[in-house]
Amino acid sequence: MELLSGGEMLIRALHDEGVELLFGYPGGAALHIYDAIFNQDKVEHILVRHEQAATHAADGYARATGKPGVVLVTSGPGATNAVTGIATAFMDSIPMVVISGQVDSSLIGSDAFQETDMVGISRPIVKHSFMVQNAEDIPAIVKKAFYIATTGRPGPVVIDVPKDVTDPARKFEYRYPETVKMRSYSVPAKGHTGQIKKAVEILLAAKRPIIYAGGGVIQGNASDLLTEMSRLLGYPVTNTLMGLGAYPATDKQFVGMLGMHGTYEANMSMHFSDVVLGIGVRFDDRVTNAISKFCPGAKILHVDIDPASISKTVAADVPIVGSVTSVLEEMLELIKQSDTQVDRKSLDLWWQQIEGWRAKECLKVTPASNDGIKPQQVVQAVYRATKGDAYVSSDVGQHQMFAAQYYHFDKPRRWINSGGLGTMGFGFPAAMGVQLAFPDAVSVCITGEGSIQMCIQELATCLQYGLPVKIVCLNNQALGMVKQWQDMQYGGRYSHSTYAESLPDFVKLVEAYGHVGVRITKLSELDKKMEEAFALKDRLVFVDVSVDPSEHVYPMAIKGGSMKDMYLSKTERT
Amino acid sequence: MRHIISILLENEPGALSRVVGLFSQRNYNIESLTVAPTEDHTLSRLTITTIGDDRKIEQITKHLNKLIDVVKLVDLTEGSHIERELMLVKVKATGAQRAEIKRTTDIFRGQIVDVTSTVYSIQLTGTSDKLDSFLDAIGSTSVLEVARTGVTGISRGEKVLSL
């Protein structure tokens, strides 16, 4: 039996849990742990430049790989800086374990230097949290933390570790538990067979069905099953913002993203459907618009692993609690065995109607007359330059919606964005996490000049670790989405959404950090320069693209309406 | 509608704050809350009374069940149950009032547990309604101080809330 200190046990337990990468930032209360990291080479630590970025990077890593992201921060400000990233992961159900240093047990509650009640502060935004009381408990706590973070509906777990617990002078017997058992935590596995049968019957009898799939399908690694079932049925499929890539976007059955900035055809199909099969979705307010007017003629079949997500906003006619994988497997089997055939005649008519909506080409881009660049065209250029095969992370705002609408994700885990919390500053560190997970892949962050400045210090991290992330900045010299709302609802009064005169020269800025900067201002040079940027495989390249500042994101749901109520352009509405 | 939710909770530091935090975080309301360890010292039993329509109560119980420290819970008001609340009340008791208060206390099957020349301290157990009625009967002018435990309860018959 090996004798290890608390700090050593923590790092060894991470290794035994299969953790390869740890994102963090040292500080007083975490120094024993950092010393334990120094003395080993199994778990690699990535030093970020701000704790928020550590959580976002771990989050991006988790979204791209499906493995839990791991973060180590110190007490007090280290812990509070991590809070935004924890909340981001919580809202999007991302598996993450955050280890925060804490002041000595004897000082807790005394307002000691860099003391903060991390367990208390993080309580509403974690799946669970632990405060380590005894060093001997560390292996079991780490085991439980990873088990909780990665099973059921995943989420972040915080482990708060007082400094005395990691004291290198006090050694304990180390044994990593092989299994974990918790009487108060069970993971829903299979859905109720009777309910699944009922759902399949309704699904097969549908005349105007739609499959509405979300982040749960990606988290549950059920994209292949979803695709197989959807193709077998021949039904239209729409994905949520979190679900992009769950079903291949270039497939003819895909009607696009739904919701506030969803396509005309996706939102119309939802509204006029008679059966909605929601899989791994939560009927979020950004999808449904007014609940009272949501899909008036539809029966709602809802599959989710979290019972609390079911009938939270929209009452489900057939609720099914279970992992999407097991439920889809069962559904697929039942569909194959069923004597009932899909009503092809009605389905053909339904598709004709959908094709009619599709013919409106709601995402068509009208080029500017003066060789100026529309923001949508930038995303299209990125799509061409990366042949649709990149990992695309984004920040939050107009560029995020343009990326979601115009980059067609054919695979899951390729679209990395903060959907629930809507965290500006997320994209760039997340792209670092992706790049570290897949060093040979193209990791691009589509961002805006507003969002990128919220975590721009990570340019230094990328230089230190040689991360060739590509940053494409849709520079419209303003907080575009805020400005769009001010245009539409506040009479064009741009209250604190513009800052054109004080923007940095991004090319010079990234050069100062040792990277490559490219500026694009004309449409005629967009593709060529974009390709050149992506051709620099070993360098971080910041592509600063000047785009039309007056452009709005459309379609856009009309507040208080149903899903069919949308603005389609500045002058046109449904 | 008023519901009484009884919870078996891991007797761990911070467990109670997760339950209470959930209520404020999700804008649910707590009418009363009682908590104490059970015969199994690793478990606490917590009883919350809350008000909401069926949908809200369903969400409350689902979210409570999601808390890792919640081992088991039951909505007592779904079936027949016994509920009790304990109240200690200090009342002004001088002159003719002394006999009157004593009589009222007897009627409500309460006990006078402390006496001074001017004050009675009365202990009373029952449903919340009964305690309210007692306070009404005594009259607000006489009442000096009230301490109520909040509701605790248990199902009738064979049904038990245990591991």
C-alpha cells in the first residue's frame, strides 16, 4: 500500500479516473496540489490566463470528446472566477469536475485571506458539490464526483479542498475505489416500455410529424440511432441550437435549426405538425415562443433522461424518462417490427408543404453592392475553407446565430457553443480545449469583436502550448445582437452598444502575442484570405473581418407569438 | 393547494441548504420547515409545507429528487396522513383572565408549562388549523410571544417512509 499526501492523492485519483488534461491556475490554497502536479507526469496541466477560461476550455474539451473536463483553481477569486464557466456547463449539461482550493479548515468562516464559501456560491449551478473534510476521503470523493458528473443528465461537480487536507507532510494509504455506490443517486436507464410502445404507435400514425432533437442526443451519443430512425421513417428533423450535428445538416430530411432564429421551414413545420417527437430537448423558451400558442395541433412525445425536464414548460402527452440511446434503440426495434406502416400519402403531402416553405429560402444572402461583406458570407467562407469538417466554437450574439445557421454540421460534437447561459467569452477558450483534445483537427472560433475581448488574454496560453486555433472575428464594430434588439424594440437608440472608436487593432494585438493576424475588408478577397489563414496549420491566426454593421439575424421569432410568427427580414414578416 | 412533503435527507453538512436553496432558486414557496435526525443517525427527516398547483408540486418533487442528498421523499397530502405542529405561546394572564385562559387551554387540550404572576406559557399540539384557532380564541391582545415548530407528519396505516 502506497502512502500519499492529500494533494498527491487528488492528482493520482484523477489519473486513475482516466484524466489526461487539467486546466487551471495556481494560488495559495492550491499550492500543495500544484506541488503534487510538479512531481508527476501522468496528468498534464494547462496553465490558462484566467480561471474563467480554464472552465470554458475544460467545457470545450468535454463537448468535443464526451469526456469530463477537469479544472483546478485556488480559493477566493480563483473560485469565483470559475463560477461563470461552471454555470455555463450547468445550463448545457456538460460533464465537468472543478477542484477549488480552500483556506485551512481551521480558518474557514473567519474571513481569512482569499476565503470564499465556494460550496455555497456554486450551489445553484452544480449538479453536486463536496467539501473535503479528511484527506482519507479524497479517493472516494473524486470517484463519486466523476460518477455524478458523467452519468444521468451530466453536469458540473465542485470539490472544495481545504489546504490542510493536502498537506504534503501528512501521508495516508491510497486506494482508488473501483466502484461507486450511492443510495441517494440512481441513473435512469431504460424508458418505460409501455410508454415507448404508445409513442411509437402515435408516431407511426402521424400525418404531419416532426422530430425535434436536442443536446441530449449529442450528450447521449445517440446521433447514429436518431439518424437511422429518422431515415427509416422519412420524417423531417429539426435540431435545437444545442443539438446541431445530432442529425446531418446537409441531409434532405433536415429542415434546419428551430426556435428564435430557426429557419422558416423548421418553425412552420413545428407549428403545423400533428406529432412532435422531442428527444433530448427541454422545450426551452428560445424554442417555443409563447407556450400557450405552441404547436396547437400536435401531440407531444417527449424523451429525456431528466424527469424534471418533462412537462416543465410544455405538457407531454407521452412522457418517457430514460437515456436517449436506450429509448431510441427500443423505438427503432418497435418501428421495424410494427405492422403499422407509415402513412406515405400523408407524409408526401406534408413534405410538399415543407418544400413550399423551404422554397422561401429564408437564409438566402443578398450580397452587398459595394464589395462589402455580409456576416453570413464570412461563415459560408469558413465552411468552404474548412470543407465543413471543422470543430466550430462560438461566443454569443449575432455571430453565434450566423454560425449556427450557415455552418452545416454533419457530425455531433462539432458545434461548441454556450446555448443555455449564453456566455460571451466562451468561444475562444473552448476552442483551445477542443484543440488540445484533437491536436490535428481544425478548431475555429467564430466570434465577434465584443465577445472575443472577454477572454482575449488566452492568446498567451495558445502561444505557450502551441495551439493553432483559428479565430474568425465578425467585426461589426458594435454589440450586434444588442443593437439589433435596440433597432427593433427601442427605436434605434443604441444605448451602450457601440464602441467603434475605441476598438483595438486586432492584427497588431495578436502579433504582439506572437500570432498571425489577417484583416479582410472586401468580399472579393474573402475566400482567398480565409483559405490562406486556414492553410497556416501550425499557427494561431486571427482573421478580423469587417462586416456590414447594419445586418440583422433573420428569421426572428416575434415575441409573444406562436412558432409560425417570425420576422423574415427588416421589412417582411409571416 | 397546500402540500406536505416529507424528505429523508443525507445527514451531511450543507444538505439542508441545498433543499432550501432549491426553493428560493426556483421561486417555490416554503410555508414551514422542520428538520431533525432520524433513528438512523445518517439520515435527517425534513418536512416542508408548500403551496402550489399540481404542476408546480410535480416540479418541486422532481427537482427535490434530483438533489443528490435527497434519499427519498413522499408527498404526504397525496394520501391520508397525520400532521402535527407544536406551539409554545406566552400570554398575558392577570386577574379574571387567568381562569379564562386556563379553561380555553383545557378545551384545546393544551398544557400550561410555565407560570408567573402575570404570564402563562402554554404548550399546544395539533394541526396548524387548531393552533390558529387557539390563538384566535385567546385573542391577539393577550398573546405576547408565539413559537411554532412548523408541520411534521407521517402517513396513516402500513405505508412507511424509510430506506
